[in-house]
Amino acid sequence: MNHDIVFSRLNEFMIELPSWGFADTGTRFGKFNQDAAAVTVDEKLADAGHVNKLCGCCPTVAVHVLWDFKPDQAAAEVAKLARSSGVRIGSINPNVFQDQQYKWGSAGNRSSAIRKHAVEHMLDSIAIGKEVGSNLLSLWFADGINYPGQSDIVARKRWFTESLKVLHAALPPDMTMLVEYKPFEPAFYATDIADWGMALLLARAAGPQAKVLVDTGHHYQAVNIEQIVAWLLDENMLGGFHFNDRKYADDDLTIGSIDPYQIFRIFCEIENHRFRTGSVPPIAYMVDQSHNLKPKIEAMLQTVDMAQQLYAKACLVDRKALAASQENEDLVQSENILRGAFLTDVRPLLAEWRSSGGLPADPLAAHRQSGYEARAAKDRLAKHGKKAGGAYA
Ligand SMILES: [Mn+2]
């Protein structure tokens, strides 16, 4: 086992936390509040800062424009709040899916006025990004249609292309625009950006700073996600990930909770790309999870730990031995090389890496000992009162 290589990869493996992962969330049937859950943006940033302090690899926080920036609050002020919590603002996520005007879509809406409104909100998001020093605009659209015949599929594709081109033209040179796809929900017949092929075509049409964002939960059950990742890397079109896991659909469970081997195989393709080409392009590793029942911070610590373990395992694959065994068509040995790495217990190695950086060897245990959650619950209960239950329906 080459410790040095794993250590240097872990040094570079940074994971962005989502502000929304610290807030109360639920399903469309209901929401069960937690006293310690963050309500305000400064609470979300404080929680993210606490996780970063324990893990040392989560220096940025993804923000949702409508949820995290108040109209009367300067974006720079949020950036300052982040800094005071020991983190920076990462990807900027516009929100063009919850206002009433988006009933028939945003960038795919037949109304040019509504498309323009959506584009303006996304241009404002680029401006916010510039102001807070972010270099990532992360786009996800709820656009699509629910019934056959409802709208013209190709017209919507063209409206999307036009809007993304306008956005791309406004990007500063160091900003990347990420285009995320999802097969269904909330649209149930034809989602406008339903898969990686559609995202790839739209990103290519938009311009060279647009890349594809792979959300690990946004695929049908049988889809080979690592193959998509390998192709996107080879086309220099992979921009980043949204980490989560699922058993059924877009369940937003903590990464690796259901199928850690899947995430390991994705990381293997990234390391295989490095082996093949000598480098890996910048990839934004971001968490996109909804912790409905788990305590938010514990879920995040579990997520970061699992992502690091699976990435470290992928770094253990003996690429030269694998290439030789592939050359001999020795499929049993080839598979065993992958499985050998996957089945290696990297927890002692990870603990050693953390200790070498002055971090707690077991971040979850350190969090439980810190009393942070009980303090947050007490302070937030005093500040916000007992929260009423919520429902989506
Ligand atoms: Mn996502």
C-alpha cells in the first residue's frame, strides 16, 4: 500500500458542503424538525465551519441564492460570515424552480418574458459569485413536461440552448458553469435535461466553460454511472459531482449508505484517467443530500468520512498490475485487483492522515464529545422558538 500517494490524493480531495444540508428538510409528506438544525445562513455557515474544522477537507459551502441571500443583505456580507466561520462560499446555485411564474418552466418556458426573468436571476447569480469570490455557477432546472403533447420538446431544447449561451457569455474567465441533469421529478413525462447526453450537448453549445455535473442520485437504477464519468472525463466535459446515495430514485441519502461499491467504481475511473493521461482536470466534489432524519452535522461527518474512505480505496488500485491483467484477458484477476482495493480497510490510514494534519482521528467521536449539537439546539431554540412542523403537500 503506497501511503504517500494516498496521502497526497487526500490532501487534494476537497468536498464542498451544501448550506441546505444543515437545515430542516423533509419529504413531500412532512418535515420533522430538529432543534439543532440551522435556520439562518450564519447558522448554516457555522455548522459547515464546525465540520471543516473536524475534517479539514471541506473549505467551501454551496449556497442557494434564494435560500441563503436576503434581498437586503449584501452578498459580500455572507462571504464575510463564511470567513468568520472558517469557510468560503463555493458554488452558487440559482433558484428558478419555486416561484409561481415557473409553473410551466424557466429556461424552457414558452413565454419569452419568463425565460428572460429566469436568465436575469441566473445573471444575478453570476454577479453574486463574482462578489463572493466563487468560481462555480451550478445549474439545475426543474423544467419539463408532465404529459405527452403538453409542449414541443425540440422548441424547449432550443430555448434552453439560447438561455445557456447568454449565461455563458456573462461568465468571468475563471468561472465554470455546471449543467446538472435528472431523469424525472418534478417533471414526470419529459424532463428538459434528463440525462448526461442532453447536459453534454447543452454545455457544448453554451461554450467552453460549461461542463456536466453528475449527481449520483440522478440516474435510473441500472445505469452505469462510472461509464458516464469515464466518457465525460475523456471528453474533458466532467465538471463535478453531487454526492448522495439512493435505493429507489433521487433519495438523497448519505453517500455510500446503500452502495459504496458504486461510488468506489466512480473514483476508480477518475484515478484511471489520471493513470492514462497523467492528470485529472478540476472536479468540483460537492455534497447534495437531504438529511431528513439523521442529525445534520453527524450525517455530514459520516458523508465526508465515507467519501474519503472510498476515494482512498480507489487510489490503492494497482493500475499497472490491472493493465497487465487486462492485456492477458484475465478478467478474474482484473476484478480481484479492484475488489482487493475495495475490501482493504483504509480506516487506520485515514486516521493517520488526519493525525498528521492535526485533525481528530475520529471526527464523529470528536463532534459527539464537543457538545456542539446540544449547544446549538439550546441557542437556536432560544432564538427561533419551537419550530412548527411543515408539509410540502
Ligand atoms: Mn444535485
